[in-house]
Amino acid sequence: MTLSASPLEGTLVARPVQLEVRRRLSTQTLRRHPRLAIGGSLVVLLLCVAVFAPLLTRYDPIVGDITEALQSPGAAHWLGTDDQGRDVLSRVMFGSRISLSVGLISVSIGLVVGVTVGLVAGYAGGVVDLLLMRLVDALLAFPALLLAISITAALGPQIQNAMIAIGVVAIPLYARLTRGQVLSLREREYITAARAIGVTPGRIATRHILPNMANTLIVQATLTTAFAILQEAVLSFLGLGAQPPTPSWGQDINYNQRYITNLMWWGSVGPGVAIFLAVFAFNFLGDALRDWLDPQFRRRA
Amino acid sequence: MTRYIIRRVVLMVPVAFLVTVIAFGLLRLAPGDPVLTFSGDVRDPEILNAMRHSLGLDQPLPVQYVAWLGRTVQGDFGRSIRTHQRVGEAIVERLPATLELTGAALLFSVTVGLIVGTLSALNRNSALDLLATSLTIAGVSIPNFFLGVMLILIFSLLLRVFPPGGYAPLIDDPLENLRRIVLPALTLSAATLAVNMRQVRSSLLDVFSQDYIRTARAKGLGENAVIVKHALKNGLIPVVTIVGLQVGALIEGAIITEQIFFWPGVGKLVVDSLLGRDYPVVQATVLISALSYMLSTLLVDIVYGWLDPRISYSKAR
């Protein structure tokens, strides 16, 4: 039905007009945008640590050797051990798995739902647009963290629920972004042309509008990942994220915080620095990507 | 201008309604029975049902919502399930501590942001500028609970300059109050300070490149007058927006900061109630913070028009 309704599609409007120059990643671009290289390598490094964590450390992150409890950083344990004798560095490495998967999954939730809401609102217009956007406004009215905490607390303290909560908080962002793009793109000639020959709205959205938004969405998704990692750390810190004994940065800071008064700082500092680096890496990469992919956004220096 | 304000307020009504629905629905639809949480060892279904009935939890959800909204509009937020204290009372009791903390953080982040931002715009690419820009990136990436823990480690445990937490009422002991607010206020202001610094710097740089600044200099105006009277006044307009929007960030930050420093404010109340499934308290605080966030965005827009006469709300939109 979809195909027969638009027999001309593929001939007349063969491909969506490329509004933006497609940008290729080459050594030259990396040299011209050093921040892209720095941010990119940090993120890749982080991914490698998460994937290869079991190969990078010989200590079990969950079962420690109680005879080695609370050792300060040294040759055997670079970041020391916690009160159960678990290697802090090993827990930090395994903790990256939680942080990155929360980042990935919650950003995907926000992206998919938000973009869909934005597409529907922008394309349908009228009452649908009005209702959807008021709902988005209402979600935006809540301080993000408070909303995430409430949702997680309501659904129960589990890492899956933290992912859902952070995802929901990210929805309005993508919804607004997408709606704005749809509103500006839908009046373009090639969209009008596509509509005139009977291309269905769904197909226009996937073939013509989304490709033109891809760059903006990539930048946004990178920045939202930083935000998601930070939010997950806060939720875990409050005991609403991953549950012990699963290694998770926020929760480990909270757990080892009790030894700070005895000046045993390493248990909290290790995961804290990890959160900082991860958030920094994604923020940095997001900013660099924006400079590279989204030149309109570039600030006059 | 008046018409614009009225329009904005009218538009706020449906959003505010949805906000109340979300605030109400969020915790009611959740699994877990608050009555079971607080009845202790009591498992007698009759007593439990009586408790549910007295709390109105046995009614259908829409009925519960309407009843809750009716009471809420009159300022009656019900009683805390845990402490049986009136929710309104509990919030009002803790509000001064939170306002003091957020006020101090805001004051700090705005004044320091303004001074350092201006200095680094005036001395671009200097060592100070570099330091300020790097601190900016650090400030937005460091989670404030980690910053708080580190500040306690350095300033209370190693250097023993400030106490690691707790609160002293301003009226009883102003000096002790000041000593205790430094670390939490620093923790809370880090992220906003970073944003303010960046915003002041970039909008001043933007203004400096404009013709009227050159004209002002050309007519022989002193550099200080150019900066203060011409550049800052226009350069600060975007800063007002950012600062206005930071009310939300500060409310969020206070939740965590108060938890770390045992600051007896609304933020600590929120977390304690959330973890304890104390519905009435959570609903009231979530609702109040969302509504005050909405109001602050409205205020920002109004102040914006007042600061920049070029912005006309009657024609636009």
C-alpha cells in the first residue's frame, strides 16, 4: 500500500536533498579539530575498560580478600582496597559497565520516545501538537533530578528503573528538538514535493526528515550520555541505582564515604574521579562534535 | 507587556494542571503499599484496611486525585505518613535553611562568575582566562556529591577549617552559621558558577566586538565607563536568563548537598520522604518545586523585557 501509493518515489525525488555537507572522519579533520580526537579517544578508552574489565584486572570486584581490607593505595592495589578487601580499581573498572549501559539505554529511551513525540507533534500539528507539547512542558517543569529520583523511588530501587527514569527525563529534550526541526523542514520544497506525489507521512519522516536531523541528534545524544552518567551516579549515591554488591561508582562513593573521617579517602576518590572523567569525556566529545557537525552552532571566537 | 504576562499566565494553567497530575500519579501508580511500610508487624487485614480508609487510599484514583487537589489548592497538603506532622508545617520549618543555602550559593556563583567572567573576557588567553575556562569544564563535569565529599575531606578533616556538616540557625549564632554554610554553599554553587563564568565571558566578548563600544571608546569615554555602562549592561542580558533558569538547578543541587552536609532543609526532607514512601510530603515538595520553577521562568522572561527595551512581547509570537 505504501509503495503503490507513491509509484513515482525513487525516480522524481530519488534521494532527500542533502542540506548539510556529509562530513567524513579523516586524519585531517582530527588534526583540524583536536578536541574531537581527545574526546573521542577518552570515550573509546572508557568503552575498552568496560568491555575488557575482566582482562584488565586480576581482582574479583565482588568477592574480596578480607585479610587485605582497607589497604591504602600501593603496588598490589593501585587504588587501595575497601573494608571487604575488594580492590577499588577493579570495582571502578567494572563500575564503568553500569554507567555506560545506563547511559546507552536511557539515552536510547529518551531518543526513541522523544523523537517520535516530536515527529508526531510537529507533523500532525493542531490539537495533537498542543496536547503533546503541554505534556512535554509539564515534564520540563520538574527539576530533572527530582523527577528522576521520584520515578526511581516509585518504581523501586533497581538499575533498570534508574534507566527508565533517566530516559523519561531526557524525553522532553528530544521532543522539543525534533518538533522544531520538523516545523522548519516540513515547508521545504522537497518535502512538499514528496507529499504531493503521495509519500506517506511515516516515510517522509524516516527518509527525509530524520536524515537531515541526524547530526543534531548525534551531538545531543553524546551530551545527554554525559548527563545520564551523572544522573545515574546521583541515583546510585542515594541508593536508588544498582544494588550492592554490584560495583557502581555512585554507590561506591556513598559506601566508602564512612571511612573518609578516618582519612581513608581512596574508596571514594577512585569512583569519583571515574565519574568526573566519564562525564568530562562525553561533554568534551559532544562539544567537539557540535563544532564539527553543526557549524551553525559554532561560536564566533 | 501586561497582555503578554496575562497570556503567559493563562498558558501556564494547563501545564500546571498536568504537573499536578504527574506529581499525584507518579507515586500512586507505583508498586508497594505505604500502609504495609508503616504498619510495622501489624498484618491484621482489618486494621490495615482501617488504616487505608483513614488515609483515603481505598478510594478510586480519580477520586483521590480530586480530593488531594481540592485540599492542596487550599494549602492543605495533609500529614506526613511517617511523622504525622502537617506537611505544610514540615516544609515551612525547613524552608529557611534551604533558602539560606541556595541564596548563598546563588550569591557566590553570580558575584564570582561576574568578576572572573569579566576579567577573563578582558584578558583573553591570559593565564587567568585559561585557568577560568578549565575550571569551567571541571565544574560542570564534577558530580556535586563527590565535590562535597572532597571538600569535607580537605577542609574539615585535613585542614580542620570548617565543620563537616550540620546547621546552626542564623539568629542563634551568626558566626557559626557562616562557618557551617561555606562548604555546602561552595558545593552547591560549583556547577552554576561554571556556567555563569562561561556565559559572562562569551557574552562580553560578543558585546566588545560591536560598533557602539568602539564609538564609546572613540568619543573618549574611559575604559571603566565603557565596560560598566555600555558593555556590562547589554552583556548581562543573557546572563539573567541563565541565572533565572538556575533556580531549577539549585533546587536539584540542594537535594544532594543537604544530604551530604546534614543540612536540615527541604532537600533532605525530600530524599528522606522518597526513600520512606511518604507520599504526601513527596507530592507537596515535588509540586512546589515544579511550580516555583515555572514561576521563575516566567519572571526571567519579564525581567528580560524590562532590561532590554528592544524586546517587545506584544508583537512577537
